[in-house]
Amino acid sequence: MIGAFSYDKAIAPIIWVLIGLSSVELVVVHLLLAHWWPRVAAIVAIVTVAGIVWLVTIVRSFRGMPVLLDADRLLMRIGRLRSVSVPTDLINGLRSSCDAAALKQRDVLNLALIAYPNVVVDLTAPITVGRRRISTIAHRLDDPAGFAAALNRLGPRA
């Protein structure tokens, strides 16, 4: 293995803020709904707590599931949420940014979630991820320079 690259320091704090806001929203909405519709309040609270638990599980998986670069494959992932394996011979190049319009294209997989990506991997040929054909993968890594150096050690890209 050439390297493991974390992303939890770049992405997790933003999601922890979202979890905190969701918790505040849970209390406020529950109190308002409980006054008029107690059963509805209980259902909404259960759904919101389930969403918060799901988010916490995803964020906690970030640290233990880094992006992995090997001589023959790149495993780009965002915790348990999404994982994409790309043969290294399909990597065409690496960029440090991508404009907002390009990030919204159907052939771009944005693994940075709600953060702005600092690593953009362009592929020579599209790969299939679910029902999509992906030609670019964007991510937010804690050490983009280290990732670029490790990718450069693999040799020149097409």
C-alpha cells in the first residue's frame, strides 16, 4: 500500500454542526407539536432521532475508513456512506479544485459531502457507480499535498 489518506478532520466538523442543529430542531419541533398533536410529535421525534443516530454512525466511520492508494487501485470513500474503487491506470490527472457548476454535473461524484473538495481525480474512461457513469471524483482530504505526492510516485498519468 502506498498510502492511507484521512478526511475526517476536513469533513466531520461540518457534519457535527449539522447534528447539533438537528438536535436543537428536535427539541423545538417536539415542544411545539406536543402541545397540539402529541402522537405526531412522538413520530417526528423518533424519525429525527433515527436521522441523528444515522449521521453519528456515518461520521464515526470516517476515521476508520480512509482513502486508500495502492499500486493498482485507488479506493475513494466517505465512511460507510459511499465507496468507489478505481484502477490506477484509469487515473488521468489530479486537480486541486473544481468550479461549482462542474461539481453538479452527473458524471462528477462529489465525496466531499457538504465541504468544498480539494482533490479532484479525473479518469481516462468513465466507471459505473450505481446507475451513473463517473468520469471525475471530488473529495476533501486532510492532506491533499501528500495525496498528490503519493499519486505522482506511481508514475506519469496519461
